[in-house]
Amino acid sequence: MEYPYVGFDGSTIDLFVANSEKYRDTTLSLLRNLCNERGMYCIYVSANRPKSNLELVLRAGSIRTDLFFFVDCVSKLVANGANGSSDTDNHIYVSTPGNLTDISIAISKAMRHLNGRRIFVFVDSLSTLEVYNSATALARFVHFLVTKMRTHGVGGIFLILDGEHDKRLLATLSHYCDRVVATSEAFRNPEVYEEPQLSQQAF
């Protein structure tokens, strides 16, 4: 049995702190609930997997990939500019996870493409983006993106792995988002922390 993602209404912006051991199950549960059950369209920003592999994982998890627009930050990096990395109607390739400007532009294009539909942005993950960018640059990127999303009434989930982040960065990001959601047992036991509780738990 899977539980719904409580409190996410399509306009909420959540910082989701995922247990690294349950990361894949957590991600699939979130997307099944929001896409399959609620019929929402997802702008999936992938810094971990190329689009071709990600689609296989989603289909294996019985998730409707026709509701996805992919911003792929991996394929061009590993292909080193090889053929087969052209943008289409449902995905945009970004050169590297370190190019935050192009990622932001790609998300804006995806939002325009899906205009009029119920959409949310899913960033997978801030932990990977932190490898390629400074904490300051990443915090600035998230603040800019969150502001843009709120302006357009678009919700989102920023995924970060528990224990694999700069603690000061997490504290900063928590101020930009509506909620910080932590899971100790994948998606089956969600806990939502108020900001002061987060400080006590994480630090």
C-alpha cells in the first residue's frame, strides 16, 4: 500500500530530504501519486540519470511518462557532444549540471510548453547539483527558481539526500521553501518538520 503525498496541492514548494537507502522507492512513490493518481504534469530536472535510462526506470515503476517534460543535465556531459542529444517536444538537454543558467532557461521553456496544465517541477537532486556548483551559487539558483515558480503558480519538489549536503545550505534552502519534508522510512512514514525542529534534528 502507498500513501498519498499529504499537503502538496500543486502550488506548494517543498524541500524533500530523502533517506539515501530509500531514495529510488521514495522518488517513484512521489511521482506515482502526483502523476498517475492526480494527473499532474512533471518537469523533471535530472542531474543523476540520462533521460533514456530515467524513462526506463519510470516505466518499470508503472509511472506515466507521457506526463513528463525532461530537463536532462547528464546525457551531453557523458556523450561529450555526441549525436543523439537534440531537444524535442518533451525534453531539453543541458550541457552539464554545473550550468545553472541553462537549467533555469530550460525550466522556463518547459513551463511555457506546458502552460495551462497542472504542473510541478521535480529537481533530482540538489545533492548532485552541489557537486558541480558552490553552495552560494546553488542557493542563488534555488531562490531565483522558487521566485519564478511562485510567480507562475507552479509547485515543486527539490530533492536532497539526507546527510549528503552542506548543513548551512540546507538551513538556507529551508527559508525559500514552504515546507521541509523528511522521510526516515522511504515514503511510508513521512514527517514534516517546522523550521526550528529541522535545526534541532539536522544540526
